[in-house]
Amino acid sequence: MSESESSGPAGPAFDLLVVGGAGVDTIVRVDRLEVPDADSQYVGPVRDYVAHTGNGVALGAHHLGLRTAFLDYLGDDPQAELILAEYARVGLPFAHLVSPHGTPRAVNLVDAAGRRFSFFDGRHPADLRLPRAFYLPYVERSRHVHLSITSHNRDMYPDLHRLGRTSSTDLHDWDGRDPHHRDYALGSDLVFLSVAGCRGRHAEVMGAILAEGRATAVIATAGAEGCYLLTRDAPLRRLPAVDPGHPVVDTNGAGDAFVTGFLYAWFRGRPPVDCARAGSVAGAFACTEAGTHTAFVGPGDLAAVLAG
């Protein structure tokens, strides 16, 4: 770490430590999310983007002015070079270990309405773990830790709880049953997920997370339907979606942007309802630009939400 990142009397060096979830997305724009009855189809330019869920949270928080650091595994490959060059360009503190399995990738189809379907390359083996000696100095110097559901960070929870660090996670389209997500669902203080994996059962899944885990708030995003918020002191509440003010062209990264908007308000001591509204603004903003994590909401864009 550089001297500017050191902890001192003022408190931790970082507001937010993001662990896991760096990779590269290849975006293919199509008319419809379906495979045509043919051998090939002409599409527009196919582009690669520095992406994946931890990347979206880390860069979104960094653009909001939160002191953010990011840890992960990368391969020794061109995709890693692309990621490292981007973080150096924007000035995001990032530390990584080299994995022989390479840098994760995804191919995302995006239709004319901005909806997407992702073919995710989860190439890290289930038993891969970040060494404690690698992550602990960063945890000790951070206020809050966001864990992507990448497995290689799942053993960090005992240290987070011992040190009194709050944590968050995004379960994405969890169905409420897959055991891969359970450590994250029950070990985090703030739990985000999408209703896509448990549509019609989201209230049940959210309630179980509160009942069985340590979370104080569970937030389920539902795209154009808005989001659902459940806390320990209030019943389930639905908040409407936010009009981004521009056409929706790409929903890649909207959920990650929601997390950053929520955390930005939460760090400022705002009630969960205000945090969810800030998240909705950030998520909507991300949908107005093509590509993954190419448009980030700024503090000024959230000022009206937090002033209300």
C-alpha cells in the first residue's frame, strides 16, 4: 500500500473493500434473446469490457468518491492486462494473486430492449481460497467489506465478524436453495439479490435470510418493477423503479450500480428506504449506456434523492 492508503487516527484507510468479481465481458448485441434457426447471424461490433460484479461495485463506489480497494484472483493472460490497465487508468487501488486457471470471462447477449442473458465462465475451482495473509491487512484497514459470490472469499466471514467489520453481498438470481450462496446470505449484514431466481417467492426467500442470518436489511431488485426492501423493524415494502431520463439500452451492471448507490447512502447514515431509492437511481443510470460498467452515477445525481 502507498502511504496515502495507510490507516491512522482518522480511521480506516478505505470506506469499502470489494473482494472477488473481476473479469471481462464480451458483449454481443442481438435483436432478440434467442438463437435463430440458421448457422450464423450478422451483429454489430462485438466488444470486450472490464466487468463482472465486483468490478461494477468497486468502480461505481470509486466514482462516487468512496475510498475503495479491490482484491481478487486474475490469470496471467491478456484479459488480466486489460483489467490492470483500466484500474491504473482510473486510479482504483487493486491487489491480486495470479491464478493458473486464468481470468474469468462472460459472453453476454443484449437485445434491442436492453435485456441481457449472460454465459458466465466460472473458471475458478470451488476450493480456491484467498490466503488470509493476503486479505487480512486490507480488512483491518477497511470500514466495510463487500464479498462477491466467487467462493474464494467465503472463508473471510469469521475475520470480518471478529474485527467488527460490516459486510454485504449480492446473491444475484439465487433461488433460495442453492447451497453455494448460503454462507454469503447468512453471513452478511446487507444482502442484495434479484427476484429473477425466486420470482413469486421473493418475500419468502428474503424473510428466511433475515430469520436465519445476521442481515439487518435484504433488498431484492426487480428491474422495471422496482425493488423490494425488508428490514428487521419494518414489513416488506416495494419501491417503484426510477425513470432514468434516457432510453434503456443495456441492463448489464444495473444490479452492481444499485449496490453502490445503496452503500453510498448507507455510509451516510440514511435509513434503508433512502438507501434503496439511491440504489434505484444508480441502477437506472447504468442502463442508459451500452456495455458493462461504462456509466457511473455521481454524487450530484444522488443529491436530490438524499435531500428529500
